[in-house]
Amino acid sequence: MADTSASDTTPAAKRRRVDGVDDSSPSATGPSEKYKDMWLEDGNVIIQCPQGAFRVHRSLLATQSEVFRDMFTLPIPESGAGDAVPTVQLSDDTDQMYMFLRCLILHEYPSKTAPSKQYMNQILDMLELSRKYVVPVMRTACVNILKELFPDTLQGYQLTIQRRRDLVTFQASLRCVVVATTYGLPTLLPSCYLYIAGEYYEEMMYLKKASTWPADIPLTYYATIVRSMTALSHLKQEMIHDFSDDWRSKWEYGEHTGKHGHEFAGLLGYSLGPNNGGMPPTEDLILFDPNWTATDVVHEIGVDELCEECIGRWDNAQRMAWMTAWRELPRYLSLDSWTAIHQRESQALSAATA
């Protein structure tokens, strides 16, 4: 909360916000300990938010933001603090504006090397503000960060599994779906849906019991995400079918049938039995995880130990099934092909920067 000890105790007169919202309620003015690094003594404009103020250089804002540039062409009231510094009234969340200004002025983004459950929400906040105030460089940087965490390649997805778990909360993952849908970033959606299905199945399917749906996320997205989970369940069954049939065609009538008879039981167990956490296949939607293989599951459910030859064949067949499934992933999710969603995204980004 901003320090208000230095502020005038007389209620401020009602005045028109530059962002178009009338506000007659008092708010924290002047420097505060929390935001002191964004109170520059030689700054020539004050950005006033509901719970704090920032004194910065007008030129730094105007050169990077089309909206601020236009804003500063209008008459701006002085702060009334005796130093004749004009004040811009904004209705944005104070903490979010603080991060936005640090990024805009100091080029300081949330740290990628210090995992925080707030990291993704901070990136999404900055993306939304960068669009609102038309800051192309920041918008591109935020989109690139999202693409790193929700990649459009199988290899990229597998390499970032643990990073997503460290940084992306349930609420943030839902926001990612909203942002990807609203801002024309469809290449993010397959990885977003996979992550939610794999990590937050219970939160989605038993919502009333396990969690509260975030008030700022429209409920229409709940239905969309549940449909994606159903599609991913079908995709998993297709993956199992693909590598099971491939194995069966090579071994069922071969000379090694007796030697490798345990594979039949293994395949049946993997297809129909629970994983090592007791979850049935239809609810186990952790897909494409290189640390979660078919042979690992078979070992855990008590099937006879597989020989090295079978392990190699099973795991190779599963990797091949992953590659096939990834190519078809957007179609299963009713998003069209990878090529089509890349084209749509390119067009949307071009329009946003035009």
C-alpha cells in the first residue's frame, strides 16, 4: 500500500481522468516506499493510479507508447503539490502499472531465473498493458515469453515441462487460454490445453469440490477447456492404439511370441489399467512427457519384468506415436492444422503492429 503521510488531507476536487474515467475518490499521492524507485526527482510527469503515484520522464513514455504520446498532447492538470508537475490520472492497478513502468523505463522484466508463482500473471499483466498503451517492443517480448513456456513443437514442449510446473498456476493457465484466444495467438493453445489437462484435471472436472473458478475468467472458457480435455483423452487412446498395433503386427505371429509373451499382458494393462497413481487412462492426460513412458507404467502395475528388447521397442514405438499425435494435435482440438494456425497468428500479429 502506498505511503499517504505526505499527501494533502483536503479531499481532491473531482477531475476528469485522461483515460476517460471520472474519479472523485482520494488516492495515494506523492512518493511511497513501495514504489520509490519509480519516483524520479527530475521526472516531469506524475502517473497517478488508485493506490500510488509515479514520477517519471514524459519523453521516455512518449517515445515508446503511442497512447502516452497522444495523451501528452492534451492539457494535463498540475499535481497541486507546489512543484508544477503535471499529473495523469489512470485507473489501472497500481502494482501492475509499477511493473509496466519498470519494464518500459528500465527494461526490467520479471526474472526467469527466480521461479515464482506470480511470474506468469505478471507477464500476462504486462502483455495486456502493452496492448492497451500500444508498446510494440514490450508486447513482442511478452508474447515471446509465452511462446517459450507454451511452445508449438514437440521437443520444445517436452523440454519445458518442469518449467511450466514451476511457474504456471491453475489461474494463470486459464488466463493464458483467454489471452491466446482474445489476442490471436492460437499456436499457444495446444500446449495450454495439454498443460491444464495434465496438471489440473481434478480442478477442472471437480470444480465445485476442488476449486473456485476465477471471477475474471468467463465461464464459457470452462466449457471450451473441458471439450479440449475430452479431445485429448481420445487422442491418448489413438496413441496407444497406434503403437500397440505396430508392436502387435511385428510380434504376435513372430518366432519370439513365447519369449515375449509378457508383452501382451503389458499392453493390455497399459491400455486398460490405472497409472502408478491409481488414475484410470481416461483421466491420466499427462501426454508427451518423456519421463512418463509406457514401460514405466507397466512396471508399476505389476506386470512381469520386460526384457531390454521389449523396452526398446515399446519406448521407440511410443516416441513415434508422439510425433504422429503432435502433428495432428491442433485438429483434435478443433483448431485446424499447425500451418493454418500459424498463418492466422501471423496475420493477427501483423494487424496488431500495423
